[in-house]
Amino acid sequence: MSKEFKIGLITIIAGALLYYGFNFLRGSDLFSPSNRYYATYTNVSGLNVSNPIYFNGLPVGRVSGFQLKQKRGYIVVSLDIDEGLVIGKDASATLANDGLFGGKAIVLDVGKSTELAQPGDTLASDMDGGMLSQFEPVADNLNTTITKLNDLLDELNRTDIAGTVDTLKYSIGTITSKVNRLNVEGTIKNADDLLISFKQRSDQLAGVLKSTKVLMDSLNAVPLSETLAKVNESLEHVNKLLLAIQSDEGTVGKMLNNDSVYNNLNKLLVDMDELIIHFNNYPKDFLGPLGKKNKNLKGISQEGK
């Protein structure tokens, strides 16, 4: 092998390594096939070629280039994403902060659409504050807390704390003196009497509750279902009796519902009344030794003959 051939081979290998390294720094990986997509942003400050593209925290590609659209007011970013990643038509690429030092990255959402995005499509884009934006609410709350604390300290400085303590001591002394003047022993005795009276009432109440329990046990021991059955049977007999009385069958029913029975009974009572009057006026007609046959009795109506 000649010396010139070796120099040429080394030059070719060095050129290939230089080309691969340059493309790797630009975000291209020669050994990992990828598809190119695009996204548009109005501001790509901090985003550079070869910055990573993440999906669920996993690097799945790199930024490969930029193209300024000055008249339209946005920048087209080229995204080289692994060929094996399935990307839906509704996928989106969000420009977000990557760490605390101002770096940028693309966060990919592959979407849920069953229709797949094709290489060369422009994905929906969005911008997110990233990790630093998550601290903004905390910083705002901390700033508000510090402000309120300063206001509280200023209020305490304007307050006469010594005078407040003296007033508190005077109030405590006044309350203590009033408590000492109270008839504590009498109050305790009244409380004891009240407790004794309450105990006596409780004993009486216990007796009442015991009697009530005995009554309830007695009621529970009564065969209520059998008693109700007998009462129901008795009511059925009464109903049958009332139906019989209301009908024209039977003596009582005929007496109540038949006018002829009433008229005959009334006529009988009238005849008995006339007979009693005649007996009072003419007792000899009934008490004579031989009686008076074939003669009309005095005072008796002969209409029925």
C-alpha cells in the first residue's frame, strides 16, 4: 500500500467523521432514521439547532433547523422525530423551558386521532413557561405574605404594647377580686342539693320506666293477632245480623220493613187498651158467676165482628 493511498484514505475517513459530527451537532443522527415535521412560533429565543424533542420525558428527536417568515411574523422550526413514533393528526409541539438556565426544548404531544400525520406536515404549536413558570404562583404568594407581615409589624410598632399589658393586668386583677367575693361555698352547697334532688327524681323516673317496661311486656305477651281475629269474626257476625234485620226475611226484618205487621200490632195494642178500659168500667162482665153469653159486652167496639 502506497503512502499516497494511506493519506487519501485517512482524508476520506476524517471527512466522513467531520460530516457526521457536524450533522450530529445540528441534531441529525445518521444511524437513527427519522421523519421531519414542522412547527411555527413567534419567538424561539433560547431554542437552538440540536435542542431535544421530548415525549413523556423521553428524547425522541432533535431540532434540525429554522426558517424565518418575516412577512408572516413567525419562524418555522424543523423537527426531526424518530421514525418509529406514531404521531396523530392532532399532535402538537410545545416550546418549553428546559431546566433553570434558560435552555429550550420541544415537548411533543402525539395526539389521540386515528388519522396519522405525514412527514412534512406542520404540527400545532404552543408556548409554555416550563419549569420557571411553575414557581411564579409561589413567588406571588410569598411576596403577598411578606407584604402582609410587614404591615403587621408596622401596626405592632404603632401600638402601645406597654399600655395594653397594663390594661390586661388590671382586668385580670378585677376579675380575681370579684371571684374572691363570691360565696363559693354556698354555690357548691346549692350544687350538691341540686344533684341530690336530681338523683331522687332519677330514682322515681327509674321506677316509672320499670312499670312502663312491665306494661309493655304484658302487652307484648297478649296474643294480639288471635284477639284481632276474634274481634274481626265478631264484627262479621254483627254485620250478618244487621243484614238479616234489614232484609224482609225473619221476624225482626218483617217487623221493621213490613207495614202490615206494624198496623196489626198497633191494632192489637188499641184493642188491648179498649179491653182494659172496659174491664175497669164493667168488671161484672168478666167476674159474673155465669157470665153473659151471647150478649154484647158493654163498652167493647163491635167493629171487628
